[in-house]
Amino acid sequence: MRYHSLDKPRAILLILTQTGIVAAILIARALLNQGICDPETIVRLSCVSLLLHSLWMLCSWKKIGNELFSPYMLFATSVFVFNAGQTCLEIVGLNRNGLLGGQVSESILAQTLLLVLYALSVMHLGALIAMTTKAHSEPRTMSHIPDVAVRRAAVVLFIVALIPSLVVAERAVSLVENGGYSALYQAESGIGVSAAPAVLSGFLMPSGFLLLAGSGRNRWSRVFACVLIGSYILLQMFLGFRGVAVVVLAAFLWLWHRAIRRLPTLVPVLVLAAVAVLVLPLVGITRNSAGSDRISLTAWENAYASIDNPAVAILSEMGGSMIAPAYTIRFVPTDHAYELGSSYAYGVLSLIPNLFWPVHPAAEHSPSKWLVEKAEPATARAGGGLGYSVIAEAYLNFGFLGAGVPMVLLGWGIGRLSRWTDVNYKVWKLGLVAIVLVPLLMYARAEAGNVLRGVVWYAGIPYFMVRLWPKRPLHWH
């Protein structure tokens, strides 16, 4: 890949422009708090502003010399769709029951939209700042890691994960066939040794990414990796885990684009859009079905025909995740004090396996658990949830202004990751970035505890396996 040199004057101009956008949002919030602007006006202006800002993010990222199909833009798109997707429908009048279906007051809605706009703007500010510092490539003198060593590490991970994955998959398929998607959340979680299959099965998808990255000229390794990753995506779709399936697909497309063969920009966009419009609504409407209906072509056809507009339906559903920051603003700090970083600390604690606790402390103090129990206790008693949000967690810990701190750091970090992938073209490292992308993209509608384990365990362990693999000449193909 050709790397574009940085135009620093242009970067500084973009940063100053983005800073002005942040300042304008803070002024709008002050006007709302002072009663100078009414909530209804703020809601209308925020919807338009969120759409315009998303276009500005694309243009400014491209203008500064970056590729649009990058880890940062994938993450930014995920955050926008899940936290502001319904605003696009609101602008063109396609929200039948209004934003969030009227579940929160106009005042809370106005504050929520300003929070989302503020969080996205400071996140993008951090990403633009990340572009002003030089990205260091790996010294050429560093020992070379042959593709065959990467493939060996991938095969070891595959062997470790295969049996546990089959055990976990068989149990999950049995549950959804008998009780639908919701049965997965009502099943008891394992403790200690009984949790081992679930933990070890998590290495299956990373083994596929690492094998693809290290396939080199070995066509059969590439084919096997594609079959493995494709089977994983199809299984997640069957179980009803649409989000997992889509982010794995997005990470796969990015890895193929960077490590195997470059794709035209529209190809991944069209693939992901087609899956979103044609597949996700169908999975959503049928995933609570049990028994033969899950594999009945007639049932699928009838279910899809019942959807008025699949594109609107999926964007409305995904954008409904904005309920997490809305409810968080509603209850914090009036009914629940700011956590001042404690949710992030419990997220770090999630790195420790649940060896003896009846409920892992990170799960017990999960923001998503607190939210559903507080906002929708009936859903909580039924074993359901509302998910959470990277933006909601930032507000939960530090309030409106303070939410800018974790968001700007997140934007800076992922911006640096994107820039680093431009100058470090070691395919095995790109494979590790693809592994990291999966929990990272899920973070848009999750919490820190859901991300850290996916990054540290399932990317960190493969990293050390590859780096510590013997560097002597290898003859295994």
C-alpha cells in the first residue's frame, strides 16, 4: 500500500475546525440549560447536525490523507449507526413513533442528542490529532517472521478451540431450537472449569484471521480460513447474534483488503449494506422462533414479507441503542451517582477468569445490568437486556463535559491504530488488528468490560505466540 505523507498545515486547519464544532455544541448545550432554546428546537437541529457531522468526518478523514476503509472509520461508523442511526430517519420523516418511540421526554432526548453529537465530535478531534504525530514503522533490521510460523500459530489456536467450540455451539443450537434466541440469556453461565469451553472457544475466530493473514501463497490455508470465518458468521446469524456476525464480516473484509487483495471502496460498503438490509431484519424477526421455523424457507419468506421497509427497519432498530445514553442521562446523577471511572476498573477486572465467584464482579457491576434493572425491570427479570454504549459509559463515569476525556482518548488511540496499519505492512500484525476490530466495533453498543477481554486475551495471546515462535528455518507447509 502506498502511504500518503502528512500535510501538517492542512491537519492543523482541520483540527481547528473540529475544535470549533466542539465549542458550538457546548454553546448549544448552555443555551438549552439556560432555557434560551427549547428542547424541540435542539432535537431538530441536533438531528441535522449529526448527519452533517458524519459527512464531515468522512471528508476530513479523507482530506488528511487517510483511507476511508480503515479501523477508525469502521469504528466511527459503528458508533454513529448505533447511537444516532434514528436521526437519519427522523430527518426524512420515517420514524413512525418518533425518536426512540417516545420512551423518553423531549428534554432528555435533546440532552441525549447533544451528548451523542459532543462525544462523536471530540472522538473525531482525537483522531485528527493522532494524525499530526509521526507513525513509526517497525525497523527493517528486526527479525522476519515467516508466514509459515504465523500459520503454525493459527493451527495451534484452531486445535485448542475446536472441541470447546463444538461443545459450545451444540449447546447454543439446542437452546435456540427449543426456546429461541432469548433462551441463550436465560441459561446459566459456567464457573471455574465449567467456563473453560466458552473461554477456549473464543480463540476459534482469531485462528481464522491469523491463518488468513499468514496464508501468503498457500491457497489452501486461505480457503480454509475463509470457510472457517464464513461458518462462524453463519452460526452467529443462526443463533441470532447479528451484531457479532456483522462485525466479524467487517473485520474479515478489512483484513482481505489489506493483506490479500485491495478492494474498491464501494465493495465492502455494498456487501455490508446488503447484509444489513437483506439478512439482519430477517434474522431479527425469526430469531425468537423455535423448532422447525428456524430452518423453514417458507417461514423466512413470510417473515421477510411482513417487513414494510427492511432498510428503515434495521436502521431504526440499530439506532434504538441510543436508549442507553438516554436512560443513563435520565437516572444519572439524580438516582445514581457518577461512577468516576469505576466501571472502567471493573472492566479491567473482567480480564480475570471467573474461577470461583457465583457472579463475576465485573458482571455484577456491569452498567448494562444496572441500566436494564433500573429502566426496564420486567425485561431484566425475563433475562433480557438493553445493551449499553461507549458514549453512555463515558457519561456514566464523568458526566457530560467529562465524557469528552475517554472519547477523545478513544479517538486518538484508534486513529493512531489506523495510521500505524498504514506504515506497518506485516500481514501477521494486520491479522491481529482484525482480531481487535471485532470487540472494538462491538464497543459502540457495549461497555469496556466486553471489549478488554476480547483484545487482551484473544489478540494478546496470539501476538506472543507468533513473536515467540522459533525463528529458525521452517519446512512445514
